[in-house]
Amino acid sequence: MQAEHMTVEQKVGQLLMIGYPTMDIPIEMETWIKKKQIGNVILFSRNIGTPEETYQQVRKLQSWAYESWHSYPLLIGTDQENGVVSRLQKGATRFPGAMALGATGNLDQAKRIYQATGEELRAAGVSVNFAPTVDVNNNAYNPVIGVRSFGEAPEQVARFGEAAVQGMLASGVIPSIKHFPGHGDTSTDSHEAIPVLGHDRKRLEEVELVPFRRSIAAGVPMVMVGHISLPSVDGSGSPATYSKEIVTGILRESLGFDGVAITDCMEMAAIAGTIGVSEAAVRCVQAGIDLVLISHTHEVQQKAYDRLVEAIHSGELSEERVNEAVNRVLRLKQRFLSWETCLKERGASFDRGEHAALARDVLSQAITLVKNENQLIPFMKNSQPLGVIFPGVTNLTLAEDAQTGSVDLFASLRKYCDVEYRVHSSLDPTESEVESVASAFGSMEHIVVFTYNAHIFKGQSRLANRLVEQGKKVVAVALRNPYDLMDMQEVDAYLAVYDHTHQAIELVADILFGEQKAAGHLPVSLFP
């Protein structure tokens, strides 16, 4: 079926991708799919169990679409970037994220990681992955991208983005690169406000657009547009999502993209806190967007649906523009989806052992020894007790999933020596907490300080520096962004890990005691 043969309501169903708030599918989703012909669904961690459990839930959604005469199956999307944004967790492989891949310098491994990721998504019934993130992270204080990016060099990000797209396509899952036209050099999280990118078109062509252009040339079928204002390109200051100058002018005409353009979630404060979701939904489609993503709230979704129907009936949204958008979505479904596959009793299988080995191998290639004065590490095994300090790791942005704790850290290190440890309760310890933790180790000589964005949460760097002042031999281990060294340059040794999973901690322990080499290379600069 083509858009020209569909009702207005059916067309609007294809223009929206919606989410729901619970593990069990709420009854209104059946109504959405059967009566309103909603054709696209996004899943978050709140909706996802094991791949097998998730597949059965998705199969139920697909069966409702089939029973109500949808022409094609539903697009089922999620954000499986890996690393800190990993919606599939239970029963799935925890692959390292983009910056860890950038640190390996290995494009083939990146392709393999994304193909393996796609295989696990297919096993869960997911057909669209909102990844890879091809933002160029050249702002150390970016609050939301950081390790979600492959690095700071446009060409490197472009190469790794292309490899990731190829890997995902090889798995049969649709990759969606993001966040067009680039979220890497911003200092605001669009979940909270509109980020402003002040660069002119020349700078965009030299930096931000480089990875997008390359992935589009490589055949990426979907692009997610971010809520980012570029006043030098669109003087109105409108977010890119409803800027015709950016979506049609740059993405479509300049970069030649004719696939599906989808918005980032419209319930972010950058949209919901400004002109509102319903009005923005109409403007997005006018600007050249094909899919409007509304992830969370039924009432907001309903109002946007009604507003889009109204705008089409009134002529505010032209029939030509709506048909163009709907036909792009339908072509994407025709290319990648089939009822035979989507209604099977079981999802695709994958080799769990092979995937786990791949994840460990890639992470072992990523960990980077940035500094090692006087060859402080490796430590001698069982020679003296080791002091260890661990931060109160938590989610840093609304894009992220629940973070793992520190329970496995100490077992990994105790394979090699006696360990005395402290976990400071917050990401940003107070002066009194710094003094309390720093004084807890008495005459102990060697201290390992694990950090988690200490360049932003400066209580962590004050703690490391206080230990240096006390004459301790300090090894700092950055578990997330590698920029932490900028505020603790006097430490004796420094490791960038890009990851804080159990697997990463085990590898850190092996490196600290010489069982393994740190083979990675920094994908970002730490100093001017």
C-alpha cells in the first residue's frame, strides 16, 4: 500500500512512534495499534526483559497489527548504543560503548560489535536501533554525549560510524545515526533545555557534518534529528527538529539523504518546555521529518495524534508532504520487515559465549595507559596492602540506564593483594568527606582512585589531589570520560577505561598487576 490509498488517520499512524510506561503492555496500546493504526513503537529498559521475554511481548504487538490489516509490521525501536545507554540488559551482552571502540582504533571490531548487537536486538524482536551516535565530542564538558561518541576527530568518528552502520545492516537491523546535525560541541542536555550550537555552516561542514555525510553515503536508512538550535544557520533559533533550513536544506538537499528522518523524543524539555509537543509535531513534519517520536505519555501522544489529523484536514500540512513522509516509512518497512519473520513463535538466536568473548576482547584493547611515572604500575603481587577508593556511580542523564555498583571491584583486586577500600557516597564528595576518606588509609603507600567524570564532579579530583599532597602514590582510573586527568595532573599513573562494568573492573585489576597490557589510545585530547 502507498500513502495515496490510505485514510488521514492511517497516515498519522505511520507518522508517529510511541512508547508506553510499563513492563506489561497497557490496554491502550491495543487500541492505538488496532483502531488508530499506530505503526511504530519504541521500547525502553522499563519494557524489556530477557531477549526471549521481550520477543513475546513484541510478537503480541505485531499480532495486533496483523489482525487489524496493517500493510507492514510495526517498526520496533530502542536505544542500544552499548556502554551507558543499553536498554537490553537482562540476558543480553554488555558491549563496550562508542568511545571504547574509538580507543581500540579497530574498525573491524567495531563492525563486529554492532553486528552482534543487531543479532541480540533481532532475538528480542527489535527492528530499529537508534545508534550509532556519530556526534563529534570535542567539548570535554558536554553533559550528555561524552563516551557515547567515538571521539573528537571528525574523520575518526566518520570511519567508526560507517563501520557501525555496516555491522548493524549486516544483522538485518535498521541503524539510525544521531543526533543530527551534531550534539558533540554543546554544553546543554536537550532533555533539560535547547542546546545551542553557535557555529556557522563552514565549521559544520568541517566538523559536525563529516560523520553524517559519510554514513549517508554508506546507505544508512534512518537519521535521528536532535533538538539543537543553530542560529547561524536558521536565524529563528528553532531546534533542528522543526527547522526546514536544517532538515530539508542540509539533511535532504546538501547531504542527499532520502531515507527516514525521525525526531529525538518530543517529550524532552527542549520541546515540551517550549512550544509544546503537539504544535512541534506539526512543525516537524512541515520541516521534512517523517517520524515523530513521543516516548512516554499517553495523553501527550493522543494530543499530538489529534493535532496532526487536524493539520492534515485543514491543509496546514500539505498532502504532498504527508504522503512523502508516509511513503518513506512504508518503503523502509517493505525493505526490512516481513510478517513471516515478525510473527514467528521464537526470535532469532545468537551465540552468547561468542558475544561475551568479543565484548571482553574489545574492552581489553580499549583501556588506555595515559600516564605511568617511574613505572609505578604494574604493582608487585601480594607485596603490600592496596588502598582503593570508588565513587558513588549513578545515572548522569535521562538518556541512561541503571548503573552497576562496585561490589565486584574488590574481589577482582583481592586476587592479587590485600585491599582496604572506601566508597564515597556521592559523585561530588564534600570537603569533609574528602578529608575523612583521605585520612582513612594511614601509612598505606599505594592508593587507586576510581573516578567517574571527576572533571565535572570536582570533589573526586580534590580527593585524588589530597592524597598526592599526603605523599601517596596515586593511580587514577577514569571509569567514564577520560577527561578526569585534566584536574589531577599530579597523580603518578592514569588509566582511561571508558566503562565501569564488572568486566571492565576485572581488566583494570589485571592491568594494575601486570597480567595484561593496556593497549588503547586516547580518542580525545586531555590538554590544549
